[in-house]
Amino acid sequence: MTTTARAQGATIWLTGLPSAGKTTIARLLGDRLKAEGHRVEVLDGDEIRRFLSAGLGFSKEDRNTNVQRIGLVSEVLARNGVLSVVPVIAPYADSREAVRARHAVSGTPYVEVHVATPVEVCSERDVKGLYAKQASGELSGLTGVDDPYEPPVDPALVLRTQEQSPSESADAVYAALAERGLV
């Protein structure tokens, strides 16, 4: 009986403000990786909230619970040879650090990418209308506006999406993965 080596999995966590470009970059990266034959899952934050984290609100505790659930799913996928691309705000450094620690315990690669788009650019993009709702008083607790966002201190990569196209950003993430021998 012959055995084949399992593909190396990893979590690629894209953190940043709402409308920073995380999901667009994740989908472009995911498509490229799939086209190359990699096993890939994009764990979109909005989809996770609708299903896995339905019922959670936006308190700090609920946000942390949501991030830990996503972190667990991603780590299990990555540990089993899947490149798990995670475009999730994850506003709190301690919550992201707990996800990183979970990966370290299992020896699973974790690549944190800060999609460092300024709040002014995000509010101009306003993909979901969140900034407009916050400005009109319909919404409170918007990350980066009236709720905190703690930027990563030492991410593997910083993307300034106001200075490059989504494709260039996805290419930069791919290059970071290649540099680490993950693709």
C-alpha cells in the first residue's frame, strides 16, 4: 500500500475594517489557488455569522465567540490539508492571538494579513451601506468608527488597498504564501 503526502494546509486570515476589501481579495486568491489544484475554502465572515454564529450579536464577547468559532473551523480545515482563507474583521487583538495560538498548538501554519485600508476609504466604498447607516444614526457599534478595531502588531503582510488593485493585493498574499512554502 502506498501513501501519498497530504497537501500542506494553512489559515490565511485577512483582518481589516468593513469594506476594506477582505472578501474581494479572499475570493480572487481562492480562485487562483483552486485553479492551481489546491484544496481551498473561503470562510466568509458574513456567511459564518448567518449560519455557524447565528444568534450572536456584536458585543465584545459575541464578537470574540464568533472569531473563536471561525478560528476552530479554519484550523481543523488547515490541519487537514486545506488552504483556509478567512476574510473576517476580527477587531480584537486578543481574539486573533487566541486563534494564532490554537494553530501553533497543532503546528498548523497561520498567516495573518492586515488589509489596512483607511476608514475614510472604507466609508467611501461602503459596500454594505454600514457607514451610511452609522452616519445617519441607524447603526451603532460600527468597527473602526464607534467600536474599536485593534490593528495587528506584527502581521505577515500589510495590504494598502487604496494603493493597489484587488488583483495586486491577492498577488501579494499569494507571494507571501509562496515565500513560506505553502503554495
